[in-house]
Amino acid sequence: LHDGSDRKERPFVALNCGAIPEQLMESELFGHLAGSFTGATKDKKGLFEAASGGTIFLDEIGELTIGLQVELLRVLQERKVTPVGATKEVAVDVRVVAATHRNLRESVQDGRFRADLFFRLNVIEIKLPPLRDRRADILPLAHHFLVQFAQRIGRDIRGFEPDAETVLTALPYPGNVRELENLVERAVALETSDRITPAWLPDPGQPAWLGRAGKLVASSPDEEVK
């Protein structure tokens, strides 16, 4: 969305709203001045200001607290931010792209998400089907992750054996693309040949976190939990 827009030469800034502690989120989004709270030793530009002219991607926006939802709604309406501890507003020109795994309509009904913010954000809605419903994407994504992890880990792995591709396309992927990414990373770390074989891929008939030998693989490729 960003690269195909008129803003592609401007900043793209991403934030996982569920990964930042609540007490730091306002400063992260809108910035702060030195001395505005304990530990604020210097001025900090917020992500909205850093993304000005470009795009900010707010992942898992359904995790924002009601208080921060109020602040975000004001920024979207006024196109201005007020850093923590500041008295002057800073104008920003930012396109917001937001994503969530929650059903925000249900969250609005339950009172966990503000209706006015939902309608302000929901100008164009894009529903992304789960990976199991778009199986034509599995192998292109798997090859993308293979190149990425082979370079990162320093392995000379050139592709997947046909049997491995068959396994990848047969898995149910309850964890969607993140699960596929994890499976490819593990296979790249453990494979001893120059092509990924089914040996370290899950059996479609057992839980995805188990290898074909029934072993639970730890997060470090040097460890293995029996």
C-alpha cells in the first residue's frame, strides 16, 4: 500500500500496538519533551511525527486502551500531535494503515473499542483471508522466507524438495503466515543438505510444533527438547 502510493518516497513507520507497555505508548506515538517524566532525559520525536508525509502502520490496533484511542482519534481528526510535556501542537500529514486480529465490530459492541475511532479508521476495509484459504500463496511465501533465513543464518540452501513442498501446502496453518515463517526458519537451521527435505517439517497429521520424529524443537537451533 505504501510502495504503490504517492507517499512511497516518504517514511514508512510500523508499530505493534500490543508490544509496547501502556505507560510508554503515548510517548512512543506522539513523542515527549525532556523532563516530562522520569527517564525522559532528552526530547524524543514520536512515530506520527517521524512518519509525517508518509505512512504509519498500526498493527494490532485493537490492543490500544480506551484512553489512547481518544488521543488517536483526536490526532486523526485534527492532524496534530501534542508531545508529552509540551504545550504546543505539531502538525503531521500521515496516512494511517491499521490491522488487527480482533473483530472490531464486536469490540465496539462490547465497549472495548470506541465506535467513533472505528468509523474514522474504517474508510477502506481489506479483509485478508487466513493462509489455509489462499494456498496458492504458501509456496511463494515459503521461498521468500527460505532466501531470507538462508542469508541470515549463512546456509547454502537453494530450495525445497518436491515432497517438502507437498507437506507445506498440506498443513492447516492455524498460526497463518507467522507459522509458515517459523517452520521455514527452523527447517533452514536444521537441514543438512542444500535443499529442504520433509525431515524437519511437521507431519500434517500431528501438531505443527512437532517434527517428524516427534521431537519438540527449541527456539535455538542448537537445542532440542525431548
